[in-house]
Amino acid sequence: MPVYNKMPESIKENYYNLIGEIGLDDIEAYIRDIMVSWEVYLLCIATCFVFIFLYNWALKVFAEILAWISIFLVGVGLIALGFFLDFYSDEYVADEDENKKKWLTIFAYTSWVLFVIYLLLICCLYYSIKISIKVLKTSAKIIMKNMRVIIIPLVGMLVVIVWVIFYAYMLLWMFTTGQV
């Protein structure tokens, strides 16, 4: 970077505009943040890989149970939402606010109707759901047997890091070449 005290006065007033507009101080702040918290980045990367392994293992072993629990919880959520809206409109909305009570009741009934539609869809698509679960279990087995797939995010991170280093180097080279 140019030495600020040796620059001509006509350029000194534009120096801070250059720093602020192009963001050299931002790049320096990003690098400083990474240098200070490198352990956190490594911890996040390690926990991501642990979660990838655990998630695939859980899918391989418990895919059907997890899928049906998810389907069941969505249905329970729709019913509970309807009861909550109905209870809230009866207990917490003032009697003189009839418009709000009416809309909350409509939303409660809509939630219950959506639950019935959801239940019908589950009944109609039961065999498709079973096939989807089998495909999910099979893909989890393939990933567990071919753990090289997990290397893809590492390669992606490495490419991004190399690109940022190259970009920062070339940016600094461009700013420091030439005459003032």
C-alpha cells in the first residue's frame, strides 16, 4: 500500500474514498476475523462431518420410523394449530373485536380441513411413501459405503480458499503498481 505521508495532497483526499469504496479495510477485517477464530472454523467443519455421518447412519437404520414420525407430527401440528387458533379466539380476543374472532375461527377450521386433506393424501399415497422410504434407505447405504462423497465439500472449500487468496493477492498487486 502507498505510504500516506509521502502522497501528494491532491491524492490524499481521495485515498480514504478508495479504501472505503473498494473495501480494502473490509478484506483486512475478514482476514483478521479468520485468523482470530480459526479454531471455530475447524470445529464447525469437524461437526459438519460428524453430523453427515450420523445423519446417514440414522437414515440407513431408522429411515422408515423417522419418515412416519415426521408425517405424524405434521398432522398433529395441523390439528394443534386449529385448536390453538380456536382457543385463542375464545379466550384472548375481546368480544367487541368480532372481525378478528371470525377470521381466527375461519383459520382454525381451515387448519382442520387441511388436516383431513393431508390424511386423505397419506392414505392415497401410502405405497408411494413406502417406495420413497426404500429409495432413501438405499441412498443412505450407498453414501455410507462410498464415503468419498464427503470429500466434495472439502474440495469446494479448498477451491474457495485458494480463489480468495489469489483474488486478495491480485487486488493488492493491482493497487500497489504504477506511479502515484
